[in-house]
Amino acid sequence: MKTPQSLVNMLTPNSFLPPASGPYEVGYVDIMTEGKPENSSFLRLYYPTQQNHKFLPERCPIWTEHDTKHGFINFLQAMIKRWPSWVNDSEFNMLGVVRSIDSLVSWAFSPAFSLGWGVLAKNPRIPVIHQAQASSPQSGKWPVVVFSHGMGCNRYAYSKICYDLCSEGVIVASVEHRDGSACHSRYRLDGETKEIPHLLLKPSEDEYTIRNKQVKQRATEVSRALDILVKLNEGLSPDNIIEQEAGYSFEHFKGQLAVEEPYVMGHSFGGATTILAAGQDSRFKGAVAIDPWMFPVGEQEFIVRIPVLMLNTEHFLHKSNVEKVREVCTDLNARVLDGAVHLVHTDAPLLFENDLLKSGLGMKCSRNTEEVLAENHSIIWDWISRSLQGMHIEKRSDWGLI
């Protein structure tokens, strides 16, 4: 039976998120292994391909599916009820209006925002091809990166960042975290699928205790994603239980992944996850933390001895985050994206054209979104590629007055 959202998708002309930055097109496959979240994995694997997404639009996923949209809306409502101390509320011009809606007619919050999303948001396809034919590297092996998403997101909420990196010739494993920090997720145990809603903190609960428990699980999930990449390189296919991936062969990845020199990367909560995973898993050789929210590891003692790139947006440059990163990282390079806001790294700003709405929801940079993302990609790829080649990386610390 078709859902209203699927019928809308069928009637909407094909449009795409902006094309990838690099020379390769991008394929993808989702991987889920069976078991509780504490001992299984869920991720989207991006890989280079020569196939062209424009000729295969039906195999490119729609960004806004029903569960994802309502997951994001539920996450927004959770933020309104208990506004996170780490979010700069001055970026959210509509905060007062949204709070009034939730306070006066809480039951109407989700339907109202769902309708607004349907009317005001574009619903593009992601320019990545499902089960595309994987390309082989021209020489050597494909570099590998494990990506960790931020609070209230999922494995493809940062698809632009991930497919831009993949298009340079990188295998990217984007984890969907199942600690309750995603907008919503699921797992399967004994043949039964179980939903994982976004975790709502109660006023009486201690936030640090909960967030620290979550970030520890997240770091473990990052390491398990690397385990899967290692097995793929050995020619061992994961026991993938996702029905629409049935029949997909992973044999092409055997011997083609540079798992001996992997990188880890993440945004916000994923930035803290990245830093912690880099300190705990000695297999990682480099880390990229984008706007890391370090509160979840604020009281935890650990050291990161590998090179780290911290990339901050101007409006998320919090002193406590910077100080914690500087405390634990022995080899740190830091850059700041001028005029950028925290949410620019997600795909969300690319779904809305109305500047007033984007500003109201904290998505509006003082310069063009795609320009910011292009600079972001250029900095990250330059740092990773130089690191891979063993080239000297000039240290920078663009923290302004912090």
C-alpha cells in the first residue's frame, strides 16, 4: 500500500541535491547486521562508481521519507521542550513561535510541521546510485573514512559531505547510531524489527550521565563499522539482513580498501564521538572533528595521539569545546568557517529555499550554503590527502579571540 508521502514522491519531478565535488560518481549500499545495538551495526557504505546518477534516477534515494521526516520533527519538539545548553538559540529566530505552538497545542506540533515541511521543503533525490557497479582504484587502494552523525540525524543526513568525499576516491562508511541520539532508527533481533525513537531526556535526569553513556556506545559503533571495512577488504561479506540489499555482492571490495590507514570523521555529537574513538581505537590514523560538541566527554580523561583536524563554524565556536579538544589532542590543526552556522553541514539547508524560514530554523549562513560546503570539503580533503601522502601540513589555529 502506497503512503501519502510515497505518492507525492511519485508525482514530483526528479531533482537532486548538488552534484559531487570530485571526479567520481558515487554508489551506495546499506548494511545492517542482526543483534542488539550494543553488538551489531547499521551503516550506509558510499563507494566510487563510473555509472552516472542522471541516467539512473530511479535508483537514487529520495531524501525525505516518511519515517525520517517525522523523526526530525520529533527531535525538534524534543529540543523545544528541553533546549540544549550547547545550541546557540540566537540562530533560531522562530524559537519563540515554535515554543508557543508546542505550549498551546502540543498535539498539533507534529501535524503542523509535517504539513509545513511538505509545502516548503524540496524533496530531492540524493545523487548516489543504489547498488552501483563499484570502481577499482587506478593505483593502490581506496582510502577509508568512518563518519559519525550529530544529534537528531541519521546515516544519510550528511549525504552531501559524505558523497563529496567519496567522489574524490574514498570509501565512506556512514554510521547510523542506535543509542537514541538519531532522529529515529531500528534494529533486528530474532527476525523481529524493533524501532529506536529519539531519546527524550526527562527534567529530573542528569544530562552528562546519559550523554556520556551514549558517546561511549557511539564510539564503539564507529569501531564496529571499521571492523566491517576490514572484513570487506579480506573478502568476507557481512551478514546483511536488509531485504532490499539481498543479492548484492561485496566481493569487489576484496583487497581494495586501505584499512591499514583509516580515518574517522564526525559532526557535533559525532565530533565528540570522533575524538573519543580516535583516542580508544589505535587503528585510526587521523581524525576530522567538525563543530565537535565535547560536553559528553567533558569529564572523561583520555588522550588522542593521532593528527586531528578540528573545523568549526563561526557561530558554534564555544570556548568549552575548544578547550576540551586542545586538552586531549596532542597533534591538532584547527580552522574556522567564517559566516557559517552549525546546521550547514547537514543536508537540511539544501532542502529549503526560503531564507526567512532557514534563518528561523538556524540554517542560514551569512553566505551561500553551497559556498560554505565547498570550502568545508576543500579543507577536509586537502588535509586528508596530504596526510595520506605523508606531506607536511601547516598548523593553523583560527580560533579568533577564544
